[in-house]
Amino acid sequence: CCPNSCSDAVTLDATAAIAFVLILCRTTAWTMTLPALGSRGVPWFGRIAVSLSLAMFLVGVLPHTTVPDQPGALIAAAVTETMIGLTLGWLVKLALAGVEAAGVLIDFFGGFSAASIYDPVAGQSAAVFARLQTVALGLLLVVSPALHGLIRAFALSYEQVPLGVTPSFDTNLWTAVASATSNILVAAVAIAAPVLGALLLAEAGLALASRFVPQANVFFLGLPLKALIALTVIGASLTLVPAVLPRLLEIGADLGRQAFS
């Protein structure tokens, strides 16, 4: 026969189980929409593992006083938590899109836009430097404290929107998004500035060459020259990404705080 310790029934707190499910809804939606971590290049079981890890940690530290116990209210709370996670993840992705936008600017002015191919990381067609900036962003999020800052900001979202509480979305959110978009574009230009400046000087030199040597085919000479210049100066652009990344993360965090009132 089994010992007395084995005969004791294992009890499960229903409130904690419901809280875990609701937290998992928010963490999964947030993880699926994050840049780099939520891209198609990351296996789905890796994203699920991150979501489960966050949910298991948060269920032990968050209060469960507002957790619903009725089936209808539970379904509504699960949908609400999913929408909150999607909103928070989308706002962070919008802010960090400035890094990829810098690569798009370099591709456009450097003449690489015609060489767009499918990017499995972003799940869309992208040119050379846009893909490079996307990969660089993913590496920085993993090797720098940026990912820890994102997780901390996500955990603090439960202070503004407690578990099981239906928030009211701020009607001024889109105004804040429009205002933040300008700052994101400024950051993109700042990242791409070294390459864009070098390409501008190259264009000026080609214009002078066409003026003094009109028989030379400047258009065909300019394409490989601009490609060489872009490849040479891209290192200076990549060094600016760590400097601009904290500002972009701050923009994403501010949008997340302004999303719910």
C-alpha cells in the first residue's frame, strides 16, 4: 500500500489556475508581436516557452483579488488580456521599427531597393540593409539589457492595468502615436545619417563629373560607386544603433503607458 504521504490528495487553487491562464493570454499575445522575438525566424515553441516562463513567474507575485470566477466573465477577461498584450507588443514593435526604417533609407538612396528578396526574419520582402538592420536589432535585444527592460516594463503594466480588470483605452492614443512616429523617423535618419551623408557627397561628385566629362555614362558608373560607398560606411551606421535604441524603447514604453487610462 502507498505511504500516508502519497495518499494525500493534491489540491489546486482554482483562483491561481485562472490567474495563470489570464496572465498567459497577455504574455503570449505580447511575445508574439514583439520585434525579433515574435518574428517568424524564432521557432514557435521558443516563443511559447518564453510566454510560459513569464506567466509562471508573474502568477506568484501578482494579486488574484480581481480574477473572475464566472465562465462568461472569464472569457471576456481572456479576450481583454489578449488585446492588452497585442497592444503593448504592437507599440513596442512600432517604436523599434525606426531601426529597420534606417536600413530602408540606405537601400533606397544606395540603389539596393531593386534587390529586395524575402526576409524570413521579418516575414516580408526587404532589401540588403533593411535585413541587416533587422538582424542587428535582434542581436542587440538579446545581448544587451534591452530585453530585460522590455520584460520589466511588461511586468509593470499590471500596475496600470491589473489582472482581470477591463481598462478604458485612451482616446488620445492615436495622437500620441502620430507624435511618436515623427520621433521614430528622426531616429531612423540619425542611424542612417553616416551612409546618407557619404551618398550625398558621392552624388555631388558624380554631378560634377557629368558636368566636366559629359561623354561619360555617369548613371552606370554611379551604381557600383554608391554600392561601394554604402558597404564601406555601413559600419558607422551600425555603431549608432545601440545609442538610439534606448530612446526608441523609451518611446515604446511611453506609448504603452498612454494606451490605457
